[in-house]
Amino acid sequence: MASKVVTQRGIIVPQWLYDAVQIPLEKEGECPPSSFENTTWSRMRLINLSFTGEYVLATERSAIPTIPMYHPPWARELLVDIGTSGYSDQNLVRASLATLCASPQHFREKQGANCMGRHLDLVTPYALPRDEGLAVAVETRWSGFLYEVGEQGEERVRGLFPEATFIAKGYDDKGFPVMLAGSSGDLVRSGQQQAFDSADLFNNGNGTAYLTSFHFKCLDTIYVTDELDFGWKGSATHFGWRVNPTNMGFTPFMPNPLFIPTGNLTPMDRNYDGGAESPLVYWFPKNTYLDPRQELSVHFANIREFVTELEVPDKINLCLHVELEVE
């Protein structure tokens, strides 16, 4: 007897579309239109568009990121306009990214210190049926640490790689709290990926679980030992995530096979990721939609005339957060 396949109808599904683009000096560019194309049969409600810059290495010898603790300078020198195919631009005058993302209607939810968990609140609770779950995987996106041996044989640079943790919170049909949680194995090398045990992220209750927030916890700080001198750094782009329903018949949250940096998923939280890696976010006006086969265009105009190692990220990460109504 064939097993019954559960399908989703008449519910709101969150989705994140991601891409990364190179920004050449004193030139114009654009994010490929296909990156933010509505390939579904449902209208996309646009929530926000987030930006992060890749970490900048201090020197060729060290893999420790250099992160100045102030607003990203490249955001002031990067002009951006956002538009939809067949319609005028969202912002009719091309503006700097720093100005475009300076919305007075939103504020950062929290600013913390070492290894603080980051979270995002879903605009609409996601209905996870009984005996269904989430498939979560994490990827180390940076090059890790280089080790140097001091005069006394001690290691001059040390790194800690504990487990990454994912938590989904919500409530059940009766209004009682629901929490799904899982952890990965140790993450060490650049590009290493680790899937979570899906058994920890299944709805084993008696009814539907309505998920309201996702929480991401991983190592985003390091310590450097040089004699007795300690220092802390952090980043929103050291790790990337993929979160999807385990049921292949459900609409995916992250259809792109690339892992999305933590900062792009949680742009309202920040840690020691100031400077070129600081998450920036543009909030779309309420009830802004992308119809099927429409594309969101993002055009850049770079006015930088010179490069400094503290200011210029290798590329810009973009992530579009939308909602779909599955019929």
C-alpha cells in the first residue's frame, strides 16, 4: 500500500532567495534578474532585501578577519536602485545603500557580544503539519584559522569550533508553546557542510505546529593569543544555512542550493560584525508583490575610486525575503 503524501494548500510559506555579486570599482553592475524571479504560480509578497559584505582578511598570512567597528564604509559609496520588471523602480532616485537601508520604521532587535544567538521572526506563522519536520544544514563559509608557533613552541592563533544549533519556536492548536531544536557536529574546515538530525526537528505532537521564529547559534567570535594579549572578532558571514521542509512535496523555504549567510537571514540582529560585514536591510512598502514570471532587479553604481583592505569586501551578499500563498 502506497504511503499517503501530505500536500500544502491555502497556507503562507516564507521563502528566501539568495545570490552574491562582485562589485567592480567605478562601474555599474546588477544582480542577475533570474536570481530574484518569481518562478511559482503564486504572488510573492516582498518583505525585505538584506545585504552583507564578505569578511576582509587582515593580511595574506592570517585568516583572522579585520572588521572595523563602525557602519560599513562601502555602503556610502554604493548607489542602488531596486525595481520590478514591467514597472517603475521602487526608489525612483538612485540612492546610496546606507541611505536606502536607513528605514525609520524598523530598529535592530538586539546587539550582543560573544557567540550571541541570532533570530528572525516570521511575518506569518508557518503551519507545520503533524509528523512533518524541517531539514536544516549549516556550512562553514570562511577559511578558518592559520596556526603559528611562537618562540616557546606555543600556538599563537587558536580557534574554537563548537556545534551549531538551530531552534524553531511556535505554538500548537491549543496555544501551548512548541519548540523544535537540533545541533550539528563540529565544524572545522572551510566549505564543510553538516546536516542536522531531522528526527530532532519533527512535529511529533497531536496537531499542527505554528512556527513563529527561527533561531541560529554558531561560533561567530574567535580569540587570538599573542603572549597574554586577547582579542575578539566576529562575523555574520562565517556560516551559512539552509532550512527547508523535510517533505519534498512541500514548497521549499530556500530553493537555491547555496547556503545563506547568517547575517542575511537575521538582518535585525548584529554582533561583532560591524564594518564591511554589517547586515543592512531594505524593507519593502506594505503589500508590495511580485507576480508570477516577474523579476526583482537590483542595480549598482560604484563610486569608489580606490581600494583599502579595511573597506572593500570581495563581494556583496543579497537575500530576498518573501512570502508565498500556497493554493
